[in-house]
Amino acid sequence: MVMLQNNYELRPGGGFLGQYAILEVKNGEIISSFVEDANLLDQRITATITPPYPFKQIQLKKWKFRDSNFSPDFPTNVDKAQYFYRLAGGREQFDGVIALNANVFDHILDITGPIEMPGYGTYTSADASMKLEENVEKQFLGEDVPAELKQNRKSIMKKIAAEIINRISTLNNIPKLAEFAQTELRDKNIMIWFKDPSLQSLVSGVHWDGTVSTDWNGDYLMIVDANLGALKSDYWVKRSLDYSVDFTAGPKPIATMKYTYNHTATYGDWRTSDYHTYTRILAPLGSKYIDNSRVKTGGVLSQDNKDFNKTIFGYKVDAVMNHSLDTSIQYELPDTIKADSYQLLIQKQSGIGNIPVTVHIKTNKGDFTQTATLAKDLKLSFQDVEEKK
């Protein structure tokens, strides 16, 4: 199964799950493919599954396949996707599941070259995903559009997928294709899960599995957004992170997480408006939110997740178009985080893009600052910054 996710409408697992594909592969060759709108699959689900808490903000009463990737942990989302697929009557037992974010479409066209679709125009790497969004959304807005047309509005994606598969299968530049795949996997634009434990172990070993780390013993941070506005506003939202840890403020270190949302759109239309997200901060298990420390966020909810070995802080954020919004919270880290052996792992959310990061550490020996770009998972220490391979 291939999960086609639009990360311009960001979800914890990458992007809104609007389409999926089923591929049959034999001896390394794709021998059959099927692509369908997730809404059509969801129409076949009759069971009522209660959605996660944040969906109550948008009055969503039933949890279905298209919203199944609500975890930042890809294997968790794979389990949910297969669960909803079976609820819809699907019988296939998948040997593997792959998630692809929308910007992979732009990037692959650098290799295949432009694709011309009669009646739709030419798709190039410069703006293919945005042009596709316009072709399958804009002209189908309004109550006067017949339901049958709306249901089949994404049929063009089947033709594009077939053409991409055909071009890749006949591509002679294998090194360039391998480099492309490695970059997309490293940046979490592509994530892979295999049913075979030995294959999954190989994928996990090179960090292509999209898992939330559970065995890291140092400081930890992962910021996870869930666009609840039902529009593609994430295309215009640029983020930056400033993270500070003060080892001199008390018996336990105090973390200050400042996250800036710069909404660069200057006006609203069918594709964007003010940005509404439910943000979750994953911190080391045992962290404690400091009451009334929040700035420009909704009320903070705290929850310990022992499966991930994390404490999670959640809150709502509303960022207005053509403005920059600085949000922050403070929390107390567990006393297992020590100044003399301080290391920090920052995990990147799939689909988020590159984020400038600044980290400040204050100890009795002085203040230390490091800067980096969160293009992939990062490990930081006082001495150096080592990007996770």
C-alpha cells in the first residue's frame, strides 16, 4: 500500500491522506496498480470509531482512513491505516506500506522530466503539486457541482501515477534515482514499513521507518503540528525553533520551547486562510509543564505516553495571515538530564520542511549556543552537531 499524503495540509504523520494506491510487485517489477480517493474508501466504512481529541475541535464525529495518520510515529499509522482498510472491506494482506508526501511529486519530476496531461496542462518540478491541487479542487468547489464529478475529481492522479511509474521503470540513470530516494527517505518525505521483521530491521537501522525514538537517554524534543483548518495553508507557513535549557534555575533543568509560525500568505482564498493547528510537544518522560508559562497558545494538556517513553504537551495555535506568531511554553525536565553530559535529539515531523533551529544551554560553567537546520533528525551536544545518518 502507498499512502499519498498532502503535507501542505499537515498532519502528524506527514500530510492529509487524500489518496492511496495498491501496488503488486513481482521480481522488482510493478505488475499491477490501483489508485483511489480516500473518501471513496471511507464511504464503505460503517463502523463508528471515536476520533482523537483534537478532531473534536472541528466537529469530526467518526475517525476514518483519511485521518488515520494522526500519530507522529509511522508504524502506528500503518497499523491504523490497515485497520480502517479492513473496516472498508479490504482483504489484501500488505507486505509493505510506504508513505509519500506531496513534495515528492515535485522532486521526482526533476528526474522524469515534465509530464503533459491533455486537458490539464504540463506538470513541472517548479509547482507540480500546487498545480495538481488546483486541478482537483478549485473547479469542483460549490454546491452546483454534481456529486459524481466531485467523487471522480482526482482521477487525473491515476494517469499521472501510471506515467511516473512507466518513466521510472525505464530510467537508465540508476545512481540519480538512488540519490533521490535516499534524500527523500532521510528527510522523511518517504517512510517505509515492512511486514517481514528482517526487512523492517534493515529499514529501522538506517532510520527510514519514521519511528519516534524510544531508547534515547538524553534530552529530547519533537514538535508535531496537525492542521485543523481543512485548507492547504502549510504551503505558506514558515517555522523556526528556539530551544533553551537552563541548568541554573533550580533543582531541575528548565526548558523553554519557542516556536514561530510565519504565515506568509497575504490574502485568503479557496486554498488558504488563517492557520489553525493542534500542536504537540514530545519531551522526555517525566517532564512537567510550568503553569501559566504559555505564550500565544491555547490551554496546555499534559499526558505521559509510556509507549513512546515521552511526556506530551498539547495545545491549539491560531496564526493570522501575513503575520508572524511567536509561541512558547516552559517545562521542567527530569533530573536525569545532566549539564555535564548534555545531549539533545530533535526529531523532525514528516512533511514539515526545513526549520532553522537555535539551541541555548545555560550552566554554571557558562552559556552555550548552537544553530542548525532541522532537515532531518538532529543530535546536538556542546562540542558539535552531528546530523543523524
